[in-house]
Amino acid sequence: MRAARRTVHGRRARARRLLVAAAIAGAVTTAAAWVSGGESSPAGEAARRAERPPAPAKAANRRPPAERAVTIAAVGDIAMGRDGALPPSGPDALFAGVRAELRGGLVLGNLEQTLTDGGASKCGKKSTDCYAFRTPPAYAEALRAAGFTVLNLANNHSLDYGGNGLADTVAALGAAGLRHTGEPGLATRVRRRPVRVSVLGFSYGGLNRGVLDAAGAAGLVRQADRWADVVVVTMHAGAEGRDRGHVPAGPESHLGESRGDLRAFSHAVVEAGADLVAGHGPHVLRGLEWYRGRLIAYSLGNFAGYRTLRTDGPGGVAAILRVRLRGDGSWLSGSLVPTRLDATGTASPDPARAALSAVRSLSRADFAGAAMRVRPSGELLPPAKG
């Protein structure tokens, strides 16, 4: 028991050190974004895109890509509860209906909450227009049991209960055998033999402001790609709301806060070596773009959240993204598994398959000839040549 306590305390101490590093890195990233000035302007982006080289090829001395592959599953936002509202049957029920689809060498979700019993809420005495999410640390076990392997902490809720809350979250995930990503300047390395995967999480605020610095994010991707066979970028960004399903050309904002230029950011990290981009943050589904032979999923919507996330209308329609990539990051196959949240925020398969028609329509409207094709079965196909 004492050894276990020492392990947890060690993880908490490490998380506090990371928080200090994150604060420093966040300041540097913010400064870089200010210095870059017109980075998000359409004209500036077009000029930079013309200057950017193609996505780098993977190391030639590795085995042929056909001999290696990795399956990746990714979902959107997860917020299992909050003070005064925890699932009465426990957190396992939130995922029971979709657990069969949460399987793969990498199963990635955005943990938009803390796992803590302590810390002070960022909302203080505010009673409206402020949301702080937390559940007991033991809820990490439900994430592991559901099938998740890596949780993203680069979002606007990872610091809902301050540094202590973040430290408890990191410790709880580690104790449950789960990895996390989203610390500024760091990539999470995952070995899924024989494929090596690097995962990098970026957001517009909170723990990580990398979405606001596309050039800096691209540099980190290039570094990660030197070790990895496959690089996955997950981003928490974009304006929020039931009417925010489209990906605009140019920067987005929400309540006066910059939320990033998602097209420019996603293109930059793919050009730097990212093999898959999985987005979340708008709390609705967005379209799928095929860019330089790589898939960009701009938002996978709300996945699960007990009385925390909006579940009415588009907010209740979501999907599990499943892809299979070769060891050089190139495309093998993929699919969308349509899901739906009930009024409590519990995830379940959607017999109406609403996510498929929604993503198909959004993809065509926003990306035209670069839109991913979504078949009625959920199978994903790159755009037809022609």
C-alpha cells in the first residue's frame, strides 16, 4: 500500500513539474503567435503553402510498409460528470453500448474534464456561463475498461481545478495504465509492434496553445516523425455551437476568444509529417478532408458526458473514427461508426446512422473535390480521381 501511494505521489509530483513547464511553453507559444502576426490571413497562408515542401517520406531503411499496419480509433469529447451530477450507475454505463468499437493499437479520446477530488474550481462563485468538470480519480478505470489507451489533455477543461486537479488527473490515468498527450512541446510515444506511433495534442488554451502557432506545431511534428512510423495529431479547436458544423476559411473565434485557423493548422501539420488529424471542440460533427494523402477529421463531436455536454440536435450526433494505416502512414482503410448520446449523455450505436449523412454533406460542402467519401455502410474512401 505504501509503495502504491509513493507511485501515485510520484506521478502527481511529475504532473506539477509538467504544469510549470506547460506554463512556460504556453507563454513562449503565445509570444510566437503574436510575432508571426498575419499567420492566419488567407494570402499569407497561400504564400506559405506554396513554399512548404511535401510531407516528408518515412525512413527508407525500414521494412516495406505493406508488412506493417496499425488500427486507430478516435472519438471526440468526454466529460463523465461534474460536481453534483455523477452517473448513478457508475461511469461504465456511459460506454457500455459502444465498447466493441473502441478497439485498436491506439484508441484516442479527448478527456474534457479532470479526475480529482481536490483543487479549487476555476469558476469560483460564478453560477452561470462557467463550466468546470470533474469526477473522482477512480473513473479513470472506466476509460481503461472501455478500451481507451491515450487521452488528450490539451483542451480548455484540463485546468478546471487548477494545477492540483491536473496533477491528480495525470496520476489517475497513469495508475489505470493509460497514457496521455497534450503537454506543450512533447509527443507521446506508443509502441504497437511493429509500428511506432507518436501522438501530439494541441489546443487554443488551457494546458496547450499550439493550435494558435501552426509553424511551431509543425516543428514538433517533424521532430516526432524522426522516431515514429505513424504520427497522429489531435486538436481541440474551433468555434462552438450547434450551427458550427462547417469549417470556415480563416481563423475562428468564440465569445471573443481566438480558436485557431483549423484549415491552416491541419494542413501545416500534415505537410510536416502528420498521418492523421483527429479534431474535437466545436461539440458538433464536422467534415472530413483528404489532404496530401492523409485524412483530416475536423471534429468528431460529443462522445460521452453525463449531464455535461449538450445532447439535443446536432450535439447528440457523433461518430467513432476507425482507420487502418500502413507503417509509413499511408492509407489502408477506414470507417465511421455512427453513435448518439441520449439525454443523460450516454453513448450508444445510432440505428438512424445520422452521423453518416451529416458528415457526407458537410464534407462535400466544405471540401468539394477534396472531400472524403462516406458510404452508407460507413466505409471511408479517398476522393475519386478524375
